[in-house]
Amino acid sequence: MIRVLCWLMLVCFGPQVSAQIYAVDFSDAKLAKKYKKYIFDYNGKSVILVEIRGGFDYKADGSLSWNKESRLEFFIQDSSDPMKLGYAVNEDGTRQTKNKKLVLGMGGDRVARMITFMANESFYTLSREYQRRIDYLDDLEAQQKETEKSGAAWMAFNASRLRETGNLQQWLFQTGYNKGANKLLRDISKLRKSSEAAMTARIDSAIASIETIEVDPKLVSAASDIAGKNIKFLTQQSRHITIKYHDGLQSNRISALLELGERAIESFRTENVDPYIDEKFLDKIPDGVFLEFFFSTDSQVYQEKFWEEYYGYGWGDPTRKAERLQSTGTGAQQGKLKISYWRIDDQADLEGIVVHQLGHQLARHHYGIFGDTQDWLEEGCGYDLSFSLLNRNNVTCKSFAPPKRSEGTVAAGPGSKGKGEENKTAVVMRGMREIMAGVAAHASVPFDQLASKRLHAFQNEDMAKSWAFYEYITTKLGKVGQEWLRLLCKAANGGQFQNKIREHTEAQFNLKGQDSIRMLEEQWTAYLRDVYDVN
């Protein structure tokens, strides 16, 4: 069963409260027009992405409260450039306002909810991640210039630049920097003109395939039996994905999810498949639909009944049925088709659901995972794809809880403008990637044991290491790394896995004379030190 993680983490430094990114949900939807130049569309709502500057009470459990008569103050984004911040970071890690144009105030009565958008990021960490991506693109461009124009190496670098620029554009759209994302249109157009026509045609045709299709008559009948006229379902489909959804969800949002999904598949393909294809290394990603999402309402009754009556599945042990229904998602594999079934409320991260689940299925098809034999690889790929396109993993199949430092409270009384709190608020200095890299580097479980571990037994360090190890293999080890992952999955389907994993590691990476797994892990930890400044 898919277990959903939507966690709120308030990291505190003694009496200082750690900043994080929230979405301001208005008490009246009409207010969005007044703040239209700051608006970000999130979960079908018009919100503003902010860090809190003042006016709120921070409670020990991480929740927020505010007086409707108070003035609330926020740091906001410059949607054209992540490098432009409303604050500077002091030596002690606290914030100091430096650009009042990026400070927004409003009455407390205008705010209905503060929705956690990224609990372990700040605008500062987003600026660092943006700079990391820009540096990588600059490095790719410099390397491309050293090759013969239009030669094989030049074309490979161009394909990498196109993929990474496209990923950056999606990342900017998903993190609130829409103007910055639009600035990349010219660069993408230029890179596409220099790319092989077949590659650009593939994603173009995948996006063009998005359409509304007839609803399955069996679903229409089930909806009538279960809910009468109270619920109606629609269906949209692209080349690889089907989404069946209740009519309370906006159809244009579903279309956008399908486009995001197709771009995620293309990103995975251009990084992990296209550069290595030959007569032995085949593209194993199916040509047709391999993932079906079902988005029901937030009704637990509907969640129970549609799974039973439409899909024909049960909920397992009757004594645990109530417990399983507490989870918002479940799923089933039907041959090459995965059913991903969800109960959706108004705060569900649909983008996160689509991308993370695609990571699982792409890993299964591309690497040849059979059954539940390589949980680390599915999770690692799901995290990696989500980080690349969304910079978040709000929806995962097993929780990763960032380590706490300490608890604390900062309060602001009615009418406070938050000036006193500004210097008491510590900046989140390290983003989620860096946090997970740090946890992974100190993981006590060696990789060969992690590769045999089932998801239900995963600890924090196992989840972190799954992502970090996968990133290293796919980023640094090229085709031999991809072949090694396929060999691991093949070995996991038979006996003597521990012996075979060592044999494959020694042969693929030419690690002879010592423990090949330990030698590979030493190279991996060196990568973490270099890329994420892990001690």
C-alpha cells in the first residue's frame, strides 16, 4: 500500500524559529485580484508563496496562530529571479531585511490558512539550488564548446543541456518563479533547433496526445450505484498516463498534470536511456499507457467502495481495514499497468503524486524490477525525479523525517508589525537534498544490506541513502552504472543475491582486490563530500 507523507517540520534554534515556505490561502477568493502580481496557482487555489516575517504565534507543536486584527508580514519572491531575496543572511544565520519591495503586509483577517508548501526549504535554499543548476548548465556549455560542432559528442552535450534547461524551467514553474521560467523559452527554443529532430518530436507528440476520452461505462455504473447523482467522473489520457478524476477537480489542471508527467518521462529517458541505447541496452519504457491514476473525493466511504466495486480489489485483513483506509492512497499492478488510487482533499499535492509515482514505474520498467525486490531503487528514483522537477517530495511511499534540533516558541501580539521577530528568525540554510545527503553519508546500513531491505523496514537513513546512492550512480557512472542497476534487479529475482551483487560490482566497475561494495561506497561518500559539502 502507498503511504502518504505530508509532514510539517518547524526547525528551531533555541528561541529562534526556522523560516520555511508557506502558501497564503485567502479568506476570500476575490482578494487574489488585489495581489495578482504575487499569485501562484497551487492545488487549484490562488495563493502567495511566502516566508513569515512577523505577526504570528509559533507554537511548540509547529502550528501557527494569528489575530485577525493583527498586521501580518511576509517575505515574498521575485518571480523573475530566485537569486533576488528580500533579506540578507547574518553571520548567526538570522535574516535581515534588505529589499522592502519583497516584504508584503496584510491584515490577519485576509488569511484563511497558512498551507505548508516546503517545510524544509527557504527562499535562500532555493537560490542556492538555482545557482547549482545554473553552474551545471554553464559547465555543460563549456564542455560542448570544446567538441566538434554537430559531432556525436557535441550532440550529446546539446541533448544534456536541453534536458537540464527543460528541468530547470519546470523547477522554476513549480517553485513560484514563473517569470524566470518564461525567460528560458528562448534558450530552450535554440537548443531544440540544434537537437536531433526525433527527440524533440517525441516529447511534442506525447504532449499533443493529451485528450479527454470517454469514461469507462463500468465506472459510470459504479458511481451511480455508490453515490447516485452526487459524484461524476471524467477521464483524460496521454501517451503513457491515464487520469480518472471526480468533477470537482479542474480539467485544465488534470491536463497540466499529464503534461508534467510526460515531461518527467522524457527527462528520465534523455538522462538514463537515450545516451546508452545499443543492440543490448534497449529502451524498455512501454510505448502505451503504463500508469493509471484514480482521483476520488476526500470521502472515505467513496475511497472504500470504488476500490472494491470498480477495481474489484479488497482491503486485506478485515481487522486492519479501518487502519488501511486511513491512508490516502493504495495501488495494484495489473501486468504492465500500475493502478495508483487516491483519496484527494483540497491540500493534496497532485504534482507530487504524479511525479513520485512515475519515478517508481519508470524504475520498474527501465531496470527490470520484479515484485518488491528492489524497494530502495524505486524510492531513490521517485525522490530523484521529484527533486529534479518539483524540488519537493511531499508525497512519498515511506516517510523521511528531517532530524530535529530543538523546540521553541516566538509570539507576536495583536497589532504587531513583526519588527521584533525579524532577527529572531533563523534561515533554513540547507535544503532537503543537502539534509538527506548528510543523513545518507552517516547511514550505518551498507548498500548490499539496503538492496535487500523491504520498504516497511526502512529507517530515515535508508530512505536518504536510497536517493543519494541512486543519484550518484546515474549522475557519475554513466552506462556501466545503468547496466549495473539492471544486473542488480536481475540478480534480485534469483538466489544468492549477496554473492551476485558483489560479482557484478567488481566486474562492472573493475573494483578488484578488496570488498567491491565497500570500495563503491567510498567513491559515493567522496561524491557527497564534493557535491553537498558533507563532512
